[in-house]
Amino acid sequence: MSRKQLLPSGSSGMDADDTGCAILHVDMDAFFASVELIDRPELRGTPVIIGHPGGRGVVLSATYEARKFGVHSAMPMTRARRLCPQATIVPPSHGKYYEISKQVMEVFQQITPEVEPLSVDEAFLDVAGARRLFGSPARIAKLIRSRVADEFSITCSVGVASTKFVAKLASTHCKPDGLLVIPADGVVAFLHPLPVAALWGVGERTEQALVRLGIRTVGDLARVPVTTLQREFGAVGAHLADLAWGRDERRVTPYSPDKSIGNEETFAHDVDDPATIKRELLRLSERVAARLRTAGYVGRTVSVKLRRSDFTTISRSRTLREPTDVAKVIYATACDLYDASGLARVRLRLVGVRMENLRSADLASHQLSLGEREIGWREAEQAVDRAVQRFGADAVRPASLVRRPFGPMDV
């Protein structure tokens, strides 16, 4: 049974009973696609798919017009094009997404410090301490939706509830561009008609096992003794029983720094040419460095991921003497790791570059080497960041990336 076959009961109006509902889940609507439409307004109202045309890549995002044809994120691009051949394919602009995401999260932080990002396009907020300044949770949700629309020309959906689990379900059910409040005393009425697949932790296999037991809705599961669920599913059984009654003790955990920042690419065809592979390592290093600078981090450990044509994957890493956010340094280290991997002339289907051991750039110091200029590659790359922000992702890039035999596909 589909997660959306049964609609929830709740209220989206300002008269909603949001007493005790201090948890908000804010989810951007088709975020990558929506960001692209900011600069491509002529595509609004049409099917748009974000991903690389051709090859073995996957859909990163799709407008709701494309989703009507069955297109969804993580679907192979080849299948997406078959389902919706009239869609416009737009290559991703990752730097743009992370910059908008950072600004959106700053809007949330202006309302409450209790913000827990889940990804670039969604976050939990605990607004208990913000009610005196901004009003009820429902009013705060309305304020957030208004500010996101006015300041970024994109939309978001907000679920308001007493727990994180129910708030996230509420935002899912009111998408796109919606607001749904689930009253604290209405949680059971909201949950029990839903398909059991709506519960966190119920994947396809678990759902099949539950259906074999005659459990199709959350209400069905709620009526099963906990001991029976534990016998069938172990510790997960008790967890599902709690969720079926709306019990979720997890608190909103404010933002903590990323442990790593990286990107990886799957080639359209397996590649064994070291020059081509190093060209991709350069492109990935440029992207990772830009993301580090946007997030305000530097990292000390460079790692590369190399996947052979038989799907065997190896990783190699090196810790630098000093933290960095300079693409030139990251790229040189990545190339050294690739050269030392023993995979030269081995056919690869995927390569990745990642920076780990991160810290705030403001707290990092740099010791100049003898004869080193005070202004160098880092300042040059920061100038590139400004040019890209103003003129687009392809405004400035290394000469070796201008002409490429074929493009990789994001995964």
C-alpha cells in the first residue's frame, strides 16, 4: 500500500490547536529543481529533471510536473527519460544548492537556535522558546513559508506536531507548498489510518513481512502485542510499537559541523585512461574545495574512492600537515593517492574525493613556507567563487576541464 494512499486528518489554518506542538519539520519542495527554476522561470509549470543527460546517472530532483509521470529522485536517468521524454534535462549546479541551503538555514536560525538540519533541503526546528517573540508554532510555520518564498522564490512544506516523527509525516503529507498541524490529542487519529509503510524503519521487506501477518495499517500494528512484534522483528518490533502510538522521545539536536565533505562521480562508460581519471579528480577537487569554503571549513585528511568495473571499491587517504580548502592541494594529494593505489590502467566506473577531519576556517592558521607569498592560490580560488556566484558555474574553471571526451554522471 502506498504511503500516500490515505490522506491525514489535521489542520493548516491559524485556528489549528497547536498546543504542545513545538516541533516543526521544514522540507523544501523539489529543492534542486526549484533552485534551477529561479534562473529558468520559463520552465515553471513544465516537467524538469535535474541530472546528467545520458549514461548511468540518476535523477537528483524533478519538478512535480515530471513526478506525475512517475519520475522520482534516485531513479536511473534512462528510465526517467522513458517515462517523461518531454522533460527538460538540467545538469546540476551543486554549489548553487549548497549556497541557497546555507541561507535558508540562516533564516531558521534567526527564529530559533534549536535547528537540526537533516540534509541540504530539510530540518527540524524546536520553536518552544520562540513563541513569545513570533507567536504560536502554526504562526511560526506560516512565517517560515512566507520568508522562504519571498527571499528565495522557492516553496517549502511544514509539518507541526508534538514529536519529530509526526512532524515529518505531516510535512510529507502536505507537499507541495503546504502546512499541516497535527494536534497533540489527534496524533493517534492521524496515524492509525495510514499504511504501515509510513512508519520509520518499515522498508519494503519489513512491510511485506507485516502484510503476511495481516498488518496493513498503523492501527493494525498498534493493536498487536509488543511481545509478538518483538518475537517477529526483534528490537525493531518495540520501536514500531512506540511509533504506532506516536511515541517518539528524540529531541531536536542543534546543528553540528559536517564530519566530512565530498563528491563522487560515476562515469558514463568504464574508464582506464589515467589522464581522464585525473581530470575527474580535478573537477571533484574543485567542487569539494568550493563546498568547504562555502561552509566555512578546512580539512586535514584527503581521501579518494575508486570503484572498479566489477564493483570492487577501495579507499585511500592521507592526512596533511595543515588543514586546507584549496583545490590545488586537494587535487595533488588525490592524484598521489590514485597513483599509489595500483589501479593505473585498471578500468574504473566511479571515482570520489572527500575531505575529512574538518574544522572552522576561522580557527585554522597557516604557516608560510620560506619564500611563499602571503596571497596565493586560496585567494585566487576565492575570487573564482565570487565569479561563479555572479556569473554561473561555468564562468571560470581550469583549462583542462573545458573540453572533455564525455561527462560523468552524479550518483
